[in-house]
Amino acid sequence: MDYGQSPSGRTMSAYCHEKGTFRDELTRVARGTPMGELLRRYWHAVALSSDATETPKMVQALGEELLLFRDRAGRCGLMYPRCVHRGASLFYGRVEDRGIRCCYHGWLYDVTGQCLEQPCEPRNGAATARTIRQPSYPVRERYGLVFAYMGPEERQPLLPRFNLLEQLGEGEFLETDDSSIGSGGPAIVPCNWLQHFENVMDPFHVPVLHGSFSGAQFTERMNLLPEVSFESTARGIKSAQRRKLANGRTHLRVTEAVLPTLRVVANPQALSDGPCSLIGWILPLDDTHFRIYSAGRVASHGALKEIRARFNGRLWSELTEEEHQRFPGDYEAQVSQGPITLHSEEHLVSSDRGVALLRRLLERQLEALARGENPMGVQFAPASDLVELEAGTAVVE
């Protein structure tokens, strides 16, 4: 995207990127980068459970291209696609009862990457197969999602459970979504993950962007300028947004940004009060793309699709280019900052306190990692895997 010409005639995006810099340590997600190593100390949602089938599927996570499959015994595997034998892609492999077999020479790997058979070797590789492992990552399935841990084996934490998804009301069940609910646009968003994660701690954009520009997107009470407070939690930051209603009472909305990348945001269109029903896991695909996997409590099938943002009454994908300009949402505001926003060109003010707090929180985790410590929120004791979240809405005096 280019947004006009600079005084010298160059495109504005090129002109700005020559002048500015971005926070490399907070935005880069590849292995070996500070943030890449931090993110790898947590579990990440990388697919829907329904994506894992007997047909191998390529997925991307933290700058890595990986192969997802489910063997015929129902076990899920996530591994590097390049076979360690001669490099043929396991994307063309055959899934069997015990794992996936390479199409080139028939080496068979289980879901952990352990080589089980080498058909072209004596006795099917009985003497050599056990010494070979295909690089793979541990995976777990929960809430209809596939979670992967991509960090050091000796630091693998528990996969957390969340009270908001464990405590179902009468008639409720869990539903999943991979269309990036909350991004305001398509399933894959072409900008850095942090530009969206910071948005969770920016409540002041709601009455402006979603109240004045996006059309009738949220309820009237969400379009009032809120009184906002921020507070640290055991796993991140929460914001409490208070708005005065016409009847003199106060509408309270609590939103949480939970490490590593969770957005816990109460549905602004909800007319009833109560705990947040939806959690979104922001997955950095690489430095300049992300997507969101969501799980939520619903009372009817397809309910998650119904809460997608609407601009002037229409879905993002239904708008013309002119309408995108007239009714911009989160997607336009965040993607137009550039693939990675130029932090050196920002002018933060008091209403950006939540953004500044979140950046500082991430900086502290990088510092802890550099000291050899565990980042905040990772859990190892089996009795402590339930995470209590407070996000939700209420009407108070």
C-alpha cells in the first residue's frame, strides 16, 4: 500500500521507511530473535482440530512452514515437511495407522517424528530407524483447536485451561473459528502481530474508529468516551472501561491482553451482561502476517460467525474499495501503519497508556528470558493449569 508521494516524488511508504525504524526486538518472531524465543516458551493455537486429517496440510507459525496431519489412530502430528532422508516433502506422504510415510523411499514417522520403518534397508531398517527423528513439535488438542509448543523441551509448560471456556452455562457449547474474528478483515492479516495485540489495550479507539468511522458497528453505549483504568494481572494486563448510561448507571467492560498473544475482549454488540464468552489466540505467521484462532461459548451453531464486525451494516468482504475508505475499521487502521509500524515516528500521549504498558510488559519478559528465567504466566504444576480471567461486561451503580 502506498499513500501518496513524498516531496521528492518517492512513494510515501518508501520515504517513511527510509526515515523511521521499528522495535525489532518486539516485532520479529523467527527462531533466534528475542521475541521469537519468548513466544516459543508458550503454547500457540496453530489450527482447528478439524484441519488435522489424513490429508497432510501445510501451516505456518512463527516464521516456520510446518506439516499438520492426523494418523489413522487419531493422533495429531506437527513436523517439518522436508524428510530428513533425502529432502522430499512429506506433504506428498501417505498417512497410515502409525504415522506418515514419505513418498520417495517409504520412511515411516510417527507423530513425534520417530522413524519407525526404512523399507529399503535390511530388515526394514531395524538397526538404523531408531536413530532417526524427523523434527517435530509437541501438540495438544483443546477447545477444538490444535496447540503447538515450539520451544525448548526442558521448558515445556502445561497447556492452560481457561475458566471462560471451562464453565459452560445451560445450553452452551464451544465453537471454534479460524476467520480472525476481531481483526476487522480477512482471515490472514498482512501486518505485524503486535499492531493488533496492542489494539486490545487501546480502548480509546472504540468511540472514534468504531463509533465515528465504521458506521453503526457497536451498541450506542460502546460509542461513549470511557473512563479507563489499567491493571497488571498474573498473565498480562486488563483494562476497565466505564461509561455513563442515560439512566445514570455505569456500564463496565473489562478487556484483557494475556501473554503470549491472547485477546480476551467482550463482544461490544452484546446486550446482556456477564463474563466474556470468546478467547482469540493471535498467531504470528511471520513478521508481517498474522491470523486469529478463536474459541467461544455459544448457544447456537454458527453464532461466532454472527459476531463478525459489520461496517455500515455489511461484512468487510462485501464492501467496495470506496466503502473501505469511507468505513474503515481495525484492519484498515492497523494494516495502513505498514507491514511493521515505524515506532520511531510515533508520538504517544496519555491515551496510549495501555499500549505503553503492554510494550513494557513484553520488554520485562525479554529481560527475564535473558536472565535465564521463565516468562510470566507459564505453569508447570498440574494443579495450576486453570487460568482465571476477568473479562466481561456489567452494569453497576
